[in-house]
Amino acid sequence: MKINNIKDFFSSKIVWLFLTGTFFMMLNMSMAYMIIPVYLVSTGASVAQVGMSTAFYSIVAVILRIFLGPVADNKGRRFSMLASTVAFLIGTIFIWLAPSFGWHLAARAIQAISLALFMSTGSSVISDLAEEKILSTFMGIYRALLGLGFMIGPIFSLAMIEISYDAMFLANILISIIAFILLYQVQETCKYHKTNDSKNLFKDYKGLLGDRRLRKYYYLTIMLAGGYGTVMANATNYLNSLDTDLSASFFIFLLMSSGMVASMSVGWLIDKFSIKNIIIPAITLAVIGMLGMSTISWMGNIAVVAVGILFGIGNNSAVICAVSGVDSFTSKKLKATSFSIQESSIDGGNAIGNFIFGWVALLLGYANAFIVLGIIMAIGCFLLIFDSDKAKVKIDIKKNRK
């Protein structure tokens, strides 16, 4: 029986086990993104090797997600989550003990298996547990928890590094074990298992990508991820080059904190007022925030605070709208598969956004590059939103949920 109110949601044992286990997984996954490069440098790796490690991890995860994303639909959510925790545990141990860079890359591939399995599965679990009328509220809470884990994870890992790198790896191994124990107690939430057939797999992908309504939200996710990933990756270098009293770390903290607050609240607004009424203001705030990055060079601290809040709220709110949109138009049997496409859209958007930004910044400078990317975001997002479909939304949702 699905949960239909907040009281039951927070009193559910399954929900608490799942959310707590997910939080521990996010602590570790943030380490894989942000702290492993630091560890590599300490071992004497070159800048090229550090970049190769991070890129390899992301690319392998995107490729594997094509095949592993649907596992949660075929084998169940519980199987996918547990396999993910085991893969991350093994990958972490292998990175710790890797005798060469080649072995390190092999270990990163194992960690990529974990990433490919877990992210889309988590969203699917929330979709399984919550009634449609309150789904966005719970999805927002879940996404806020992901953000909290990604924010605390690096801080925790860096604290462990102060003791030693061995202490960091031991702590992350322990966290993986705790996550496994918690998620092991989560009962299966999916009752619509499919047959695991490669022909059906590509047929499913073709069907999902061929759905104009879903494709709109996938593209929107690419746009939003491109903006957010670019700001996160370049804010430190940009702000350090300017004469501001507020540090880059403060800006990133403000950006992530405001985003988490937005995620927790905007889901309720979507359930109450619909995606259509929330997504336009959300994208508007995100675009203003992106364009506002260029004003920091002459407005200083005021712009740092304003942009951090506006972009954090706008971008995260729009992402929750996109996630809710994907859920609304995806059949029950393909939830994890559809969410895996969206997760790959996030990774792809991040890469595309940084690629475009890098070249524009090289030619025009940081401030102008943020303006160009903001204009691209505005045009792309609003063209997608105002590209109306003739079909009735309520009828489509009802049809797709069968």
C-alpha cells in the first residue's frame, strides 16, 4: 500500500531505512567524485592522471547505466541497491590497495558500477512508495537528502585525511557496510518486474526516448545540469580571481544549502499547483542566477550572496520539476529505466556545459562566458517549456501509469 501523507511517510520504517542508507551511500559517492583526486595527487599522480581518473569514472558510469539502469526494473529495487553498495565497497578497497594507475582505473570502473545502479534506483523507490498526489513532495525531500550527503561527504573525508588516508578509506569502507546493512532491511517496493531481454531493453529505450513529453524533460535536465555543473566546477577559480571578501567555499555552501531548502519545499508546491505553474518561475530564477554570475566582478559580495541563493533555489526547483515530469509520463514497469536516462542526462549536461563554458571563457573571459551560458540556458529551457503538446496531460498520465 502506497503512502499518501507526510505523517505516514516519516513514520514508515522502510522509508527511514531507505533514506538513511541512501544518505550513507551519498557520503561515499561524494568522496568518489571530490576526494579521490586529492588522494591521487598524494600518491604522486600527474594532473593528467587525476583528470583521466575522474573522466573515466563518469564516462564508464554513463555507459554502464544503459545496461545497469534497468536492472531495478528487471531484478527489483532491493537487488539493485544492494549490488550497488557491494560494488562501491569493493571499488573503494581496490583503490586503496591499487599498486598502479592501471589497477586504480579498474577500481574506478567498479565504483562506476555502483553509481550506474544506485541513482536511478533511489528515485524509483520513492516513486513506488508515494501516492501520485504527494509524490513530488517526497521526491523533493529525497533529492535534498542527496544534496546533504554530497555536501557533508567531502567534509567528513577531509577530516579523516587529517588523521591519514588509511583512516579515510577505513571510514568509507565502514560507511559502505552500514549502508548495506540498512538497505538490506528495506523490503522490495517494485511489483512490476520485467523480463531481462536485450531486445526488450533497446525497445524500451526507444519507446522512452521517442515519447515527446519525456524527451522534453530529458532535454530540460541536460540544460539545467549544464548550468549547475558549470557553476560548481568554475566558481572557485572565478571568485578567487576577483576582489571579494566572501570565499568561494562560502558561495558553494550557500548554493547547495539554498538548493536543498528549495528541494524540500518545491515538491509540495508542485503537488499543490502543478509542474506547469512552478517550472517557469524556477527556470527564471536559475537563468537570473547564471547571468548574475557575471555581475560578481563589479557588484562584489552582494552579488555573491544573491546569485548563490537565486541560482540554488531556481536550478534545484527546476530539477525537481523535471524529475516529477519524468515520473508522471513513465509507466510503472519502466521507472528505473527512465530515471537512468535522466541521470545520464545530468552527467551529459555537466560535460557539455563545462565544454562550452571552457571554450567561451578562453575567448571572452569568465564573466562573459557566464552570460553566454545563461542565454543558452534561457533559450533552451523556455523553448522546451513552451513547446506545448496537443494531448491532454491528465489523460496521458492516466494512460502511462497502466
